[in-house]
Amino acid sequence: MYRTILFDLDGTLTDPGMGITNSVMHALSQMGYEVPPRETLYKFIGPPLYESFREFYGMDDRQVEQAVRLFRGYFAEQGIHENVLYAGIPQVLSQLRKAGKRLVLATSKPEKWANMVMNQFGLDEFVPEIAGATMGAERSKKAQVISYALQKFSIDPATAVMVGDREHDILGAKENGLPGIGVTYGFGDRQELEAAGAIQIADTPEQLLTLL
């Protein structure tokens, strides 16, 4: 079995839906875009912000920078606190640590904020090694974050697995020579995860524990 388990944050350990969508709504409103229904903005959870604003709204580089700045302004003040811990996650992490697993966070959320969220919920007790994105675009893609985590914490890919709820987690793991396990209680679905190449899929945190 795997010695080291890399976890995604948003949609895997916590539900950031309200905070992220409110931040997107704020950015779009401030830039004069029509604000769509909240449920259409859940697609922003998981992918890098820079890619999402460009892909979903056809923004150019200048507009993307403005949108990300507005998003982060709201998120830093309010959005980061509009977050909910998935039921059962602390117990899953605790059991994995007791079993001798090394737990590492690999998230596309900026590392400063990832540390804040993990501390807020006490998850850094179980997952002390945290790798996140930069505030700029230089380390924003999931594959880049996973590569950074592997190097930062001297992890052997042959002994590790990535767990996440979106295709970006699975594809990013594959680029770094890791298998990926998907979870469907977040913001991706089984079809997306299977298409990306997830080797196994869990529908609940409890089922995830049995796979790990």
C-alpha cells in the first residue's frame, strides 16, 4: 500500500463552495459582467483561477489579473471563512496517521491560505506538510503543485498516491508519475474522474479510508 498520501483541499477535505462562488460573483460584478446563478460557478472550484476566468469568460491577460485580484480581495476578507469541513474527514486523517501513513497537502489554493484553512479546522495536526500554489501564475497548475510537494518534502512518487475530487488532481498526479484516487462527495463526478484515469473512486470519506 501507499506510504505517502497527497490530499487536495477544496472539495476533498473541506467544502469551500460558498466562499469561492461568492468571491467569483464579487469579481464578475465589479468588472461589469452579469452574475450567473451560484450553481453555475462551482466549476471554479478545483482548476487554477487564472485558467478559469480565461476559459469560462474569455478574458485577456489584463482582465484575468484584475479578476483574480478582485476575487482574492473578497476571499481574503470573507470567503476564506465561508468554508465547511466535510463530516468524517478528521476521523479519516486520524486513522491514517495512526496506521503510519505520511499525509501531505497538495492544493491549488495559495499556500498562505491553505495553511490558514488547515489551521482553522485543526487539520494541520494530521497533515503538517503543506504545499500550495503561489499568488502569481508561476505555480498554479495542479501538476506544478504536486511536483513542488514531491520536491519540497522529498517524496518518492513510487510510494505515493494523490487524492482529489477533480480531473486536475488525477491528471496532475499522472504527470508526476503518481496514481490518483478520486472522491465524488466534492465537486467532480464519477465520469470526470474515470475519464481522467482515477484508479479507484470513493463516494464517502469512510469509503476513502478503506481504499487507503
